[in-house]
Amino acid sequence: MNNRTLVKHLAALPDGPVTVAGWVETVRDQKKVQFVILRDESGAVQLVNPATRELDPESADAASADAFAVTEEISALAHGSFISVTGQLKHDERVKLGGLEVKIASLAVVAEADPETPIAADSSLDKRMDWRFLDLRHPKQNLIFRIQTTFLHALRTYWVERDFVEIHTPKLMASASESRAELFEVGYFDGTAYLAQSPQFFKQMAQPAGFGKVFEVGPAFRADPSFTSRHATEFTSIDAEMSWVDSHEDVMQMHEELLVAGITAVKEKHGAEIAELFGIELEVPTLPFPRIPLAEAKQIVADRGYVIPRTDEDMDPEGERQISAHVKETYGHDFVFVTDYASSIRPFYHMRHEGDPSLTNSYDLIYNGVEISTGAQREHRIDLLVEQAKEKGLDPEELEFYLDFFRYGVPPHGGFGMGLARVLMLMLEEHSIRETTYLFRGPTRLLP
Ligand code: AMO
């Protein structure tokens, strides 16, 4: 390992010699003094060099020759080059950036950057995506993925402490897992395979397999041609499934506790940085989250003056914004479970209400106006499951491998799927999941 000190650790060190390494963010090359702002993955620090502009070769001693060389090197530094600097750390309250600076003794350009940086602060989102590795170097963008790490770690901790088993289900499948629309087909030797749209069938399989409770964080693929701010063709899906639920209510309780655990951890670790870089005071939601049946939610939205088009029985994006606004005004809450969706707009595997098969034991979770999750109790009774599949126009023979799970003793169970980038987008009040996805994939984006 090299001996460089991360910028974030400098504050705790006494004045003295240090080595730091990172990218050149700015250079202020003044007549008598030069300042370089150097950024590494942990923060930024000011480097300073008393400029030695002229060298008299006759009288030059080794020390002044070195000082002259450093001055020349700094004058030639390109923005974005990666440099390593050894110098004297000095704590000085007058330095705005962190109250310290490093006086340069020697400097090495480790990797030079092209002089023209292809993106600037005002570049379009699309251009920034073209140069995503440079875009991500910015502290705000970089922070998103540190938040993601903290969030996922808290989710995993929540689950592991409650005996959930982590699974990794295959992403190459022989059939569709959600709907035949939005399905990517790939050549598979002499046949065809499909990219998994969700771990749905396989997380359910863990129930008759005796796992009890499972979770997965993994890729999901949807051949969705739309160009919205919330859809990607590949996204990270956070899934959970658990045995012995009485209804979707049990799933919602786990789901809301999980989100509180995740957001609490993010606030504790990054609250100050989020306030500084995003201008947001992150709120930890209170428990329980409000629950509103879909029919009632539609009525509330209609009473607010927005009528969801009749052709669309689901909440549409404006309906989601309206119900969220209502919940915020009425309960001061950022989340709402919209429950009891009509079976006509839910997949065949959702359990229907006992006594009213037109409704399902299901929910969508809406966060600050956008759906982040779908959850449900599953139908575990094979006869009803086959009937519901047929009703949806599915061929039970094609689903034989899945239906077999239900022929050998499957406990009542339920779970949810949640899009990671959507949660982060709404948490940080960003406008597109392109911002909260490490490398976005959409209908016209397969690069970088
Ligand atoms: P659903 O299809 O609603 O449900 O997906 C669950 C959640 O995944 C995210 N999501 C997406 N994110 C980005 N781009 C997309 N194209 C995209 N599609 C979905 C959303 C959505 O709420 N198997 C069920 C879940 C379950 O019942 O357990 C399912 O996949 O945040």
C-alpha cells in the first residue's frame, strides 16, 4: 500500500509532513503564490506553493532548483490530472476549505488529463451521461452512491437480524416473469432465453424450499421503450418475500420498518452532507405509513379536481402526485401505501380478497409522488392459481415449473419489489433515475 493520507483524515493529524493524492480541481497561479485545490474520493484540500519564478543558474542551490521545478509543474497542471503531493500540513483557521493547507515540497503528475474537459457544470444530463465517470467525480454525484451503500447496508442489516436469507436468482429465464410485453429476448445456444424482469417466481420458490424469509438485491430488465424520468431498461430491484403472512398488511409492516431503518442510517451518516449538497433536510418517516385503498385514493384525487382517465384503472403519474400531496397535507407524511388494487390490473399471482375476487391483497408504495414499490400476498392455492393464470390468458403449461412449487406444500406468503434508483431519486429530490443510477440503461443508451 502507498502512504498517502486521505483528505478526510488530514484534520485529525498534527502539523507535519504528509502525502496526499487526487485530482486537480482548480489552480490559482498567482505571481507570488500558487494554490491548487486537490480532490480525492474523501474530500478536497488546498495546496499552496510560494512561487519561485526566476532561477539564476549561477547561484542556484539544490533547494531553489527544486522550488523552481515545482512552480513550473504547477503552472503546467491540467484540470483533472491525478497528482501526488508531499508537503507540510498546516492547520490555519483562515483557510476557508477545512481550516488547513499543505505546503508543497514535491509534486508528481501520476496521470495527466487532456486539457479540454468534455463536460462542465451546465452540461446537459445526456452529455453528462456520456462522460459519466467525470460526472461522478463531482462531490454531489459521488455522494449519491455513498448514500446508496449506507442505505443498502441498513436494509441488509435489518433483514439479517430477522433471519432473512439472501438469495441470488438467475437472470436468464425460459419464460417471462412479469408480462410478455417488456421482455428482452436473447439468443441462447440453439434456442431463446429471456432476461429476468423480476425475481418474482424464484423468490416465491424459496417458500416451499423452506427458507422462510428471503431478500435479493439484483438486476431486473424491462424492454420498456418509454423515455420517462422513472423508467430504465435495466434497474436494481430490491426484493423480499416471506412465509406466514396473514395478508398484505404483514408485508407492509416489514416494508415500512425496513425503509425507516434505511433512511435513519442515511440521515445519521450523511444528513449534514445531504443538507449541504442537495439543500435537503432529510426526514425519517414516522410509523405507521398511511394506508389508503385504491378506490378511496381515486376518490380523493377526483375531489382534488383531477380525474384519472377511465381507460387507466391504475393510478397514473398525476394521480400519484395528487394522492401524495393529499397525504402530505393531511398527515404530514412522505409515504403512502395505496392498497387493494382491482384484480383486473394485477398479475395472476396476487391473492384476491376472500369474498370479493374483484380486489387483491396488494399495494403500491408511493414516495413523494412516485411509485417505488409493488407488494402483495401471493395466491398459494394451486387450483385458484391455475384458474387466475388462465383468466389472464396465460398457458399453465408454460408456467409448469412455477406451478409445481405450489403442489408440494407452500405456506401462505407475500413480498414486494422496490426500485433502488427510484427510492434514491425521491429521497434526494432528484428529477430522474439517471442521476441515481450508476450507469443508466434506456432505449437509446447502452454506453458507456
Ligand atoms: P413492479 O413491476 O411494480 O412489480 O416493479 C417493482 C418496482 O420496481 C421498479 N421498477 C422500475 N424501475 C426502473 N425502471 C423500470 N422500468 C422499472 N420497472 C419497475 C419500481 C417498481 O415499483 N414482481 C413485482 C414485485 C412484487 O410483487 O414483489 C414487480 O416486479 O420501483
